[in-house]
Amino acid sequence: MGQSKLKKSLHSTPIPSTLLSGISVSLRKLTRAASEHYGADCASQAILAQAVLKQHGFETKLVAGYAAWRVGEGDSDVISHIMNASIPEQQGAMVFHVWLEHGDRFLDFTTYQLKEKAAQLDALDGGSTQVDWCPEYIYTDKKDVSPVSDVLQLHAGMYHYERNAQVESVVFSQAHEADKSEVAALMVIVANPGIDVMGPSGSGEDFRAGNGKPTFK
């Protein structure tokens, strides 16, 4: 197979759900045990996941921009990392998000944190966010992304991702390469899903996982 065809194959062959689930669970264990910025660590998780996927033969692209998720049916049940005048500013929330692209699909390993993000925001602003949708991860075609207006007005399970070049220029000027020791640790956890992970924050098993199945299309 020619070099160009091989590269195209690496981007077009879907990533197996078993590998995605393994990476998702392993990332949750590792970040819950050791992350200094748990809940605000989308860039570091994406960088680590990208390195592990590459080890398994899948090339992905690190991207950044804005995102929003409708997690419940109520008017306020929207979590947003987006600059938009129609969405109320959320104190303490990031105004950008980082995820991966794999060919014509996008991949976000951090959606398991939506329930915790909602709790953090509610503690800051006194709100009450009902989280009915909190997938382990999202791996789906770019055409399935909803407009922001749909996320604001429709039902739980809607999501919006919008890549932004200006955000990328700022975020990736500060982003670091994957730490080799962390990549090695993550590879070990993926290969041994039954092991526990201990770190400064405690046990990696002691996390509040998402309450929904992965969004995989």
C-alpha cells in the first residue's frame, strides 16, 4: 500500500469501540488519581489519548474551539464552553474545549465529567442542573454535530463542537507534548483494565463515572 493510501486508511478506519472504552476508563482512573486540574483538563486528556491511539495505529488531530452539551430537559440544563451572547456566562467555566478529530469524526474523552462539571457550576452560581445524559465519551461523525440553537432549545443528548483557529493559536501555544511516563502508564492501564491506580488525589477507582453509554455512531 502506498504512503498516501496508508495515511488515509489510518484516518478513515473506525476506531474499535473496545479500544475507545478501554482508553476512556483508563483515562478516568489516571486523571482521577493524579490530575491537578480534574474537570478542567480536556487538553491533557486529549494529548494523552492521542499518543495512546497512535501506539495502536490510529492517527488523530488535536483541535480546540467551543463546545456545548444539553445534559437534561430543563431550560438551564446546558453546559457550555463557548463564547456566545445567547448563552449566559458561567462563572469558573472554561471558554474553550479541546478534543480529537479522526478523519471525518470527532472524539471527546471528557464527557464523563459532565455530571461533575454541572455540580461545580451549581456550587458556584447556586443553580440546579439536572444531568440525564453523561456519556463515557463521544465518537461520531462531524455531520451529527447540532447547531448551538438546537442544544439550547431541544432535548438531552444534543451537542455542539465548533473548531476555532484563534482559540487553537492560543491554547496550543501553551500545550505540551504528552509526558512519556504518563503515556506508558496509560498504556499499562489499558492493557490491564482490572488494576487500580493510586495517586495524589487517591484511588482512580473512586470516580463518579458517567451515567450513560458512549455516543458512538
